[in-house]
Amino acid sequence: MKKSLNRTTLDLAMRSLAIRLDENDADGVQIVVCGGSALILTGMVPRTTKDVAIVALMRSGALISPAPLPPSLCQAAQEVAEDLALDPNWLNNGPSSGEGGLFQMVLKRMLKELGYEDVADRL
Amino acid sequence: MKTLLTDFRSEFRDRILDLLWRQWSTFGVAGHGAQWHGSPIDPEALLLLTCSIGRYDARLFDGMVEWMGVNGQLINVQRLKRIIATEQYAGEQVLRAVAATVSDSVSASKWATTVISKDDACQPVPLFFLKDGTPMPIVRQPDKLFEGYGLQRDPYEARGVAQVFRAELVSNLILRLRAFLGVNARCEIIAYLLLNEHGSPSSLARNAYYLPLTISKAMTEMRGSGFLVSRVNGRRRDHRLTPGIWRELFLGEERPHSLVWPRLFRAIETLWEFLGDSNLTDKEPLAQASALRRVLNKSVVDRVETSGLDFAFGNLATHPGEALIAFAVERIATLLTIMESPNDR
């Protein structure tokens, strides 16, 4: 059974993701996350979550659809899953994966209210 | 950042160099006290690993070059090519320079079609390195021949350390068979059947690095001698040497373990490429562990575990993140211990 993600594990996973993107010489990527992982990473709640849900990608200050996720990000996430024994789907675009998704229906209008944080050069 | 992994570099290199020295010493290179007592030495695999890790010991490397001048007719160039192509050894450029150095009017045609061709002109790189990884200083005019292959070193000089191999040593079984039967697939077939008792053409071709058709054809012809028998076992045709004098003739009282050295040595070379990378120390431990996991999963674990060595890495997934470093260092150290004396297991 794969482990749930607390603040420490999430920080480790995000650092590992940045390392893998760097090692793979991938393009930098900005991700917008929502749900439990967003609350945990911003220190708002001390709970755990089972995944990191990407609701949008950001490019040049504009939100764009996360469906599909960039292959380089998927590869790096898969490698982090191997490195840290996480669920293979620990990083996903579940909330915005289809036409009726959160990004497609709602998020474009909310851009101005969002904040973001740099994890590393490429993330 | 210094970690258990970066601290392990020098031990890993020194233990592999010691193993290489012992195998070359058994082949007839003077300069190292201990001999190899284990699975019969694979000449092509030994040559290829020495062309990479041997660059950290110039005396060993030059002993190999000199040995090639004396015994090079016993190297199977076709098999060498097939091993390089299958396992992707890193030392091909160095091998070309070695082949050019030992090639003379008699052996030129043997090497010419394979490894002697030069790469396009490129910036020369140092051939030898010191223990700390820095290039060995060149104090004289660089060797012209090596420089032609993009490698800089002081002029090569034979020091009289290489002799004809000793045929009576079981560790030299392959060389002995080649001296007896010629350099061809039949030597690997006999060696394989001596060490493994039986085998099918497909497994033999895979583990001895020949084309299946070559092995199949040779075995069919050898069956005509009456010294090789076969039995259909399901979809495979299993072969063995006829009971009698074979083992006593070639192995005496010894029962050496069979190893697929080209596979095992390529795993070792891959580990060294990783450990010897000067950039490794610049990485944080988490990044070192992540890169190590890629190397182990992609290029090392499967090779080692299918080499015939009595060793299993264990489940890397149960050592997430940085915890992999301590686990892997312990497992690699154990691997080296088993490699150093595989017949003790």
C-alpha cells in the first residue's frame, strides 16, 4: 500500500520532482495545485493527502489547461514515485483532466486571486 | 556533497583494480602478487573493462597492452564486437588505440575490420587519471598513435612484463581451448558445457555472445564427433559433453563457477561511470540517491542478477529517497566480496 503524503513527504516529493526535471534537462514548468496538497504545502492545515492534484499549468503568467500534462513532467513524477515509493499517480491532473473539469469550467476566471511559490529553477 | 556514496568511490575503484590485476596476473602479466582463483577468466570482458577502469592504473593498462602484443592472437575479435554491441561498453575508443598499438603485419587483418578504424577528429582527452580523478600529467611528447585516437599519454613502452599465458591454470580455460582448437565458437561451447554441464543453443548463444545460428551450426557439427550428445527437452534441444575425460582433462579436481563476465563487468563499468563522475559530489544527497536508483534499475541490477553470480540486490523500493545510498553501498560492497571469490559460495 502506498503511503499518504504529509507536509514532510510533500516537501520531499516536490524537491525530488525538481531534481528529476533538472536531471532530465526538462523544460521548467509551473503547476497550480488544489485540494489537500495545496492546503498542506501552504501550511494552512496539518493533514495528509493521497495525491497532488494539478488544476492548471502556468505559462508566461497565464493559466493554461493541464490536460494533457507535459510528458517531461509525467516522466519526472513517475521517477519520483520510484524514488520515494509513492503511488504512481501521486501527481495528476484529475480535477482538470476533461471538458467538464475545474480549469475548463471555472479557473480561468479566478486567475487574479491565486498566489504561487517557486520550488526550484524548473518548478 | 560528501555522502557514503562519494566516500565509497575509492574503495570501489581499488577493489575492481585489484580484481583486474589478479586476472591479468593469471593471464601472464607480472607486477601483482595475487592470482585469480575463481570462474574462468573471459579475455574479451577483461580487455573491455580494463579499457575503462584500467585508465586509473597506467601500469595495469600498459601491462594489458603488452600482453596483447604477446597473446593477442587468442582474442576473439568477432566476439569482442558482439559484446560491445550488446552491452554498450564505454571503452571502445580506447580499445581502438590499443588494437592499433598491438597490430603488426601479421595481425593487422584480424583487427582491421573491427576496432582499428578511427573516429572523426576530436579534441584529445587524457588517457590516464590519478586516483583523485585528475588527469595524469604528460611529461614527454605525447604518444602519436594514441593521440591519433584522441587520447593523450606519454609514449607507450613495453616493460617486459607480459608472458605467454600459463595453460595449466583452470582460470585460463578459454585461452587454453583457443590455443588448442583455434579462436572460434567451439571453445565457448565446450567451456560452457564443462562449467554448466548442459545447455541449449539459445542460452549458450546469449551467454557466450554469439549469434544463435553460429552456435546451433557448430553444435550440430560437433554432435557428429560423438563427444557431444543432445536430448530434446520440450521445445529445447539440450546438449552435454559425453561423460568421461572432459572434466578431468580441462578442470582437474576444480569445479569453478560459471559466470557471464561481459554482463557482470558491464554492470561494474556502469557503476564506475556513475561513482567516478566528478559532478556527483556537487549533488545533494537526495539527487545522488535519485540518480543512483536510475542507474541501478536501468543498467546494473538485471545484469548482475543474470550473470550467474550468487547475489541479489534486494528490493530497492523499500529504501526510498536518501535511504537508498546506505543500502546500495552495503549491497555493492557485498557484490564485490562475492565477485572476488565466487567459488567460495
